[in-house]
Amino acid sequence: MQKTEKILCIHKNRLPEEWMARTAVIPMNLDTFVHTCTRAGYDFVLRSEAESDPSLQQVIPYIVLQTQDLGLTAVYNRQGSETRLHDLWSAGIGGHINPIDTKDAHSAFADILVSGMTRELDEELKNRPKNVLPVFCGIINENITEVGRVHLGAVFQILTAEPEAFVPGPELSLFQWQATDSVKNLHLELWSTLALDLVKSVSC
């Protein structure tokens, strides 16, 4: 973590109460999410401060990769900068939204969110089919783990007919496609369990 890194945050008390439940898996369309976050207001805060401030929610785009028949899901072993998640398996590619994801001071929340999500995919994957677009599914949140308490997940799904075309970068340790029905047998981070429940419950 860079000491000067700033990340997109929203004050927890400005968000709907149901979003802040002990565990939340809430399908919604992108317009609803964007409107709610825009109305709540958001700012870029030093990550070193936000990580220890439970009054803030760090918005994280979280992308689930699956085959079109939903039979396979991409997973990887956590070995990145978030040491609290090390050795857990993840079914979501994601990360913080930074000021670099804004074009200018007047950038809309929707543009910032999509820019941050796209940048994360480009950073984590050496190659991916550019004609397959992520689709927003809803949000996840949990107040159980130390990491979860200060993060709000904006879940996207990518469905592909070419899983072999997704080439992982070094951050996606042990990246592999597994049978979707067996993924929950892995030692998953809680967010992945929630995200898989979300995408299973809706047609994103």
C-alpha cells in the first residue's frame, strides 16, 4: 500500500441501511447503484486513513468471470497487497478506485466506477477478449471480517465462450477455471461466497 494512495470512499451513514447489514447480497441495476452513491456523495481519501475508519466504505469493483453456460468460474489464490486475504481463494477480480480513474473534476460517478473497473481488469489480466463486456449485477457487503467492514462491493459479471483467452498477470496466483459447483469447496474469501450467491440469483 502506498502511503499517498487515495481511494474512492462514501460515508457509511449516507448509504441505505440494508446495504450495511451484517451480510448483504442485493441485486440491483447500475442506474440505481449510481444514483444512490451520487446522492450520498463520495470523495477520495488516503487509503492509510480509510482502512482504519469504519465510518467509510471503500467502493470496490469486483468482477466474476464465468463461462456462458455458467459451468466454469475463474478463481485464484490471494497473494497480493492485501495481506489479510493471503491464502484465501477468490472468485472476483477487483481493487480500489483511484483519482486516476477520473477524467476531470466533473466526472460522473458512473464513469469513475467503470473506468476503475476496466483499469483493474487491464492490470490483473495480461490478455482478455475486449468484445466481452462486464455487466453490473448488484452489491455485496459484510461486517464480519476486518477487511469487509470498510469495503462495499460493486459486483460485475463477465460471461465468455473463450475461457482460455483470459491470461492472468502475476497478481492472480494459481489462476484457473473450476467447475462452478465445486468452487465453494475451496477456502474462499467471504466476498467471493457472497458474489457467487449474487450472480447465481440474478441474470446480470
